[in-house]
Amino acid sequence: MGTQRSARVLILCDFDGTVCSVDMGNEILNRFTGKGWEEIDRAYCADEIGSRVAYSQVAPLFKGTRSQMLEFVSDKEKLDPHFVGFYVYCREKGVDLKIVSDGLDFYIDAILKRYGLGEIEYFSNAVLFSDHDKMSIAFPQMNEKCEKCGTCKSNILTRYQPSYDMIVYIGDGHSDFCPAQKADLVFAKGILHKKCMEVGKSTIQYGNFQDVHQYFENHFFHGKSDEAVTTILT
């Protein structure tokens, strides 16, 4: 008799406004670019330009060193108070979790390490700091066929689909909308929840990771995880 394989579940989490309660990207832009970025942000929120174009336009406006920005991040960041507990729970249950972000790598890395979460794999845009308080932004996870996002979260989700029975997406913003359409189960708040409702995409509205944790406990692990996944997928 063969051994029954447990269902494979992957959680993909947005970072700004999700794992981190504060939108750290916006905070940094407000602090280190001045008012010049406000019109760029307006165009982005109105869906007139994508984040890749927005970042390219805003990069020359940054004035500050890496150390100054990291000090600012240390003062301003606020991890969702229930995220660490949820991550530990996922590890205990054999559920994989990765972070997908259209934000910037230097502050994501710093915040994760501050809370002992440096082992979590994350995908994001990359910042290169240079002399004279200048910086440039690269897009290692971009989709060359689409000019919208710096980090194509949909591509990342699609890449992992063959390896998992279920992909769960957790997010709150504009860049989360495309991957949410492809996920098997979506936890949404903010703009993401609103946009999913407009197109009839089913989501579970949440406030923080305590809500997500409770849902997993009630619906995934009340019995065998593979049975729970099968029930949700069908």
C-alpha cells in the first residue's frame, strides 16, 4: 500500500500593506522624494501608468543614502502583529509561504531580518545605491510582454502552479489584482477587495493575519490538509 501524499499548498503574500501593515514604499517616497512624486503616484493610482514606469520616473527624485533610508524604515515599519505567528503555523503544517512585492528589496530584507524572518523567500524590485545620494531601480521579476508592474506577480504564481495543488494569494493593492485572478483562494482587503468585487472574483475579506490564521485553522486543518484542500477547490 502506497503512502498518501499530503496536498501541497503555497501562500503568496504581498508585502506593503499586507505583511507590513505600513505601506513602507509610500512612506519612503513621501520622505525622500519631496512633492515631485505625487503626480506620478496619481497617474499610477488612476491606472494611466504602471509601477515600472512610475519607478523609472521617480528614481531620479530620490535624495538620501541607504543608511538614512534604513534608519527611517526602522522607525516607521510595523509588521502585521499576527504575521510571525501565522508563518510559524504554516511551517508546522507544511504549508509554503513566499512574499511577492512590487516594492523595493532593501527595506523588505531589513524588516524581515529584524523579526528573524530572513529565511522567507521574497521577490521584489531591486535598488542600487550609488554616490551622491542617488539610486536606481532594476526589475528582475518584470514581464517583458507587459509594461505594467515592476514585479510580475502573475508570472511568479504561474511558475509555481505545477508544483502545488493550491495557491493562496493574500494582498491589498493594485499590483495584487492580476495574480488574484489566477489564485485558487484569495484573501483581500483595500483596493484589491474592491477590484475583485467589481469583476466577480470571489475573495475572503480579512483585516490582518489573525483572520487568515483562523480561516486556515477552521477550513484547512480541521481534518487532513489534503481533504480540506480538495473540499475548497471543488
